[in-house]
Amino acid sequence: SQKIEQNSEALNIQEGKTATLTCNYTNYSPAYLQWYRQDPGRGPVFLLLIRENEKEKRKERLKVTFDTTLKQSLFHITASQPADSATYLCALVPIYSSASKIIFGSGTRLSIRP
Amino acid sequence: ETGVTQTPRHLVMGMTNKKSLKCEQHLGHNAMYWYKQSAKKPLELMFVYSLEERVENNSVPSRFSPECPNSSHLFLHLHTLQPEDSALYLCASSQDHSELITDTQYFGPGTRLTVL
């Protein structure tokens, strides 16, 4: 069956360390993969998009990698801060389709302790 | 603010009630979506409207009925719901079929629905 999985339900790390979240998928050929942040009681907010032909994308303290051989995307937050605590969602859109086919993972709840 | 608003933010209803959720986007987008988010489960895409026409309906029960009167407004009409329908209902919009073809979703804050 087709599915997208995020490595863990929750991740706790010390402030200042790098947080690494994993998104694995099976039986898809993604055109691109997106990462979103969701705070309690709010809708997800788009962070980064990486296309199938890109290996890495950066935005300030955020970095996303995409390995189509491993069928995996990694999301890194460097110099993590308590304000980075939130749930992070990955989403992919299969190749030759549009957002009407977007599939989300169940999310990883990240907690950064001071 | 993302430019997508939803009302009400919270709704409690009985199984025999009829209610509607409203979504409005101020981003000039041409596609709108309804999602269901339940605890510890992935976001479930329910309905997609592109250019005001429904293009996706992911086997959602008929007790959920969407309506898209124009590209800025989206409704979800609810009737005879079940307790398992209790969830966060999220509306989103995107610019579909654009040159960028990123389909980035812009979400509203959601409506927390409780069915008694």
C-alpha cells in the first residue's frame, strides 16, 4: 500500500542542538515534498518545498534533504530554540498529479527544552 | 495570519443537527480544500475545488456536503453526523495550475468540531 511515515510521534531535544526529523515514503514517485509547521489549535504553515531533482534546500536555520533512492526526506533545524517547539508535517505530491493528490504524514511533535 | 479564515472556530452539535462550516480566502487563489484532522492521524483530504468545480472527493460520507459558490468562499454542510466525525476541520487554498506548480497549501485555523 502507499504510505508516508514520519519517524517518530515525538522528539525531545536540548536547546541549541540540531533537530532532525525524518519522512519516509513507499510506493510513490513524488514530484516534490513539502514541510509544514503546526502549532496547537492552528492550521499548518508552509515552511519549505523540495523537488525530486533537488538534493538539498535551505532557509535560515532550516534545511531539507531529499533522497529519492532511499525514499526519504530529512528536515533539520539547527541551533534549535524553545520557539521551534511544534508539530512538523511532511507532505508529498505524486509525480504527474496536482495538489488534489497531496498526501500528509501524521507529524512529529518536536519539543525543545531550555 | 495566512489569509484564510474559518468560522466558527469551535462547534458542538448533536447527531441530529444541521450546521455549516465557512471558509474564506483573501489570497486570490483558485483552488480550495477541506481536510479532516483527527488525533494522531494524518491529515485527510476530503474535497478539492479548482476554479469552483469539485475535482476530488475522497470517498467522504454523504453526511458531509461541500459548496463552493465562488473562488473565495467554501462551505462544508454537516447533517446527521456521528461522534467519530469529531475532529479539527481545516480549510486550505492554493494557486493551482500556476507556472510555479508548487501547490503550496495555505491553511485556515480550523474548526474544532465535537459531535455528541
